[in-house]
Amino acid sequence: METVSNLTEESISGIQNLIEINIDSSKGFSDAAEKIENVQIANFFRECGDERGRFASELKNLVRVNGRDPENSGSLKGTVHRWWMNIRGTVSGGDEHAVLAEAERGEDAIKGRYEQMLKETAGSTVNDVLQRQYASVKARHDQIRDMRDARA
């Protein structure tokens, strides 16, 4: 039976992936916050970036409890990385609607990864953590969508 300190290889692998995507997201939000002129959006992106950093730390602790070394960097090949590369270019153009549209696309990717992980770990002892983080990711996604729609 799987416990928090005795996770399956599949669970650990999935958590490692979520660590990477949260690191990517944290860095991306922080970078975008520094480049966008709208103070409200910049502050929101900073909050999102800080939250994703906390999520990554929490997930790293789950990996450590299992005697493994957690991921310490984001993915250079994943969907979120490509999305953040796009948003960095968009931010410099100053189009708030475009920035928020790109942010929503990135949030779709991380939201989808959490949904996949929750299905893969149904009944796992880590699902409480994943479900709580997912609820926040989904809420941030919806906030970004609403901010984007308000600027259409």
C-alpha cells in the first residue's frame, strides 16, 4: 500500500514532472511581471509566481520523504517552457490582451498536467496535496481568462 513515505515510482515520476512545470511557471510569471507595464497584472503575475514556487517546494518535500532527490530546475523542453518563451516576446510588445491570452494557454498546460496526475494517482495519499494545488491552479487560470476577456 502506498504511503506518503513509500510512493510508487510512477507517483514520484509524476511529482517530479509537476515540480518542473511549477518551476517553469514560477520563473515565467516572475519574468513576465518584470516586463509588463500594467501594475495590476504585474502584481498578479508575481503572486502566481510565488505560489508556484511554494507548490514546487511542497512537492520537493514529498520526493525527499521518499529518499529521492527532487528536480531543482524547470524543463527546457516542455510545453510550459515554450509558452513562457512566447509570453516573454509578447510582454515586450505591451499588448495586455495578448499577454493574458498566452498566460491562459500556459495555465491550460499546467492545469492539464495536474488533471492527468490526479487521474494517475487516484486514491494515493498525495492526492490531498495535488487536489489543493490543482484547485488553486484552476482558480488562477480562470482569473487570467477573466482578465483577458475584460480586455477584449
